[in-house]
Amino acid sequence: MTKTISNVMMRKIGLGVAAGGLAIGAGSSYAADFGVTADVQNTLEVTVVAPMSLGTLFVNATDGTGIGTLVLNPDGSFTPGETDQVITSLGGQTAAQASVATDQNFIVNVPTAAFDASTWANPDDIATLANVVEVRLGGTTGDPNVARLYLANFTVGDITDGVESGGPAVPGAPVTIDPDFGATAVTFGIGAEVFTDDSGTRTQYETGTYEGTFEVTAEF
């Protein structure tokens, strides 16, 4: 009797192991690896549609006792500013124009130099202003002794296929633009206030082409 029970038990154990082996075999699977790609950019591309031109200006010699200014609006028109020094437009000016290809709200960053011309008090208030843009005869390699022009109080406006969100920003501040429904790109103008040289040491302007550059960026 003992042997019979032992044989039966052994058979049950053997069946149990076999059944377990079949269950494992039936549940086997194969893994598939999937690739992942992403195109990442951390800035929006700003396309130059037209550079800024101050046109032809008549500027008197300066002596560091005051400044003259003209405000170039984003639509390309000039507005008179301070008149302690003579600076007069003879025409031909155009605001800078730029475009950004997107259908989402975006932010435009212009040079941050800002100065209330009516508060001018001392020589070099403008020449040493943080982030001011120099416009020099012959550009950066021109004669350093010739009087310069300076740009500050940059503004954005004259927007095509979009609107400024939240109302006009103060000069030099970031501007948020909301594209029109269905628009895939927005074009806008960039203006600035033009200041005469207030160094007191560079007093004479010379006939010729004055040049400078400034940077504009965009982001979400």
C-alpha cells in the first residue's frame, strides 16, 4: 500500500510540473523598440524685412551742454524731440521691419536702453547709457573722434497680421504680439529715438554715412 501511494503522489507532482511548464511557454512575448525624435529650438527666428534707415539728417556741432533728438516711429515717420541741439530730418527715413513665422503669441525683445530726454543733465548721460546703440561715421572702424548718433527708447508697432497684446509697451520693454486668426507670420516695424552726441569731447559731425547695428529677438 505504501508503494502505491508513493507512485500516485509522484505522478501528481510530475503532472503539476509539466502543466506549469506549459503555462510559461504559452505566455511568452517579444518586445519592440520604438525610436523617439524631437526638433527643439529655443528661439524664434526673426527675419529682417528691411533695415532701419535714418535717412538724411542735418546735425549741428555739439558741445555737451544739451541734446537734440528725433523719434523714429515704427511706421517710419519722425516726431520732433528735444531741441537743445539741432537735429533735423531731410527725409528718406524708414523704420526697421521684421517678421516672425508663427501662429502663436510671441514676445519681441528690443534693445533695453531707455532715457527720458527731457531729464538730460550731464555730458555722457547718453553716451554711457547701458545698452545704447551707437551710430558712427564709417561704422565701428570709423574715426573715433567724430561726433556720433545714439539710439535708445526702441518701440515696436505698425503690425501686419497681428496685434500688440496688452496695449503699447514702454520704450525698450518686451512686446507681446498676438497673430490674427489664420495668420502664419507677423510683420512689424521697429522705431527708436535718435540722440545727438553729448560727450562734450566729440563735437563735430562730418558729411558721410553713419552706421550701427542692433539686435532683436523673439520667443514664446
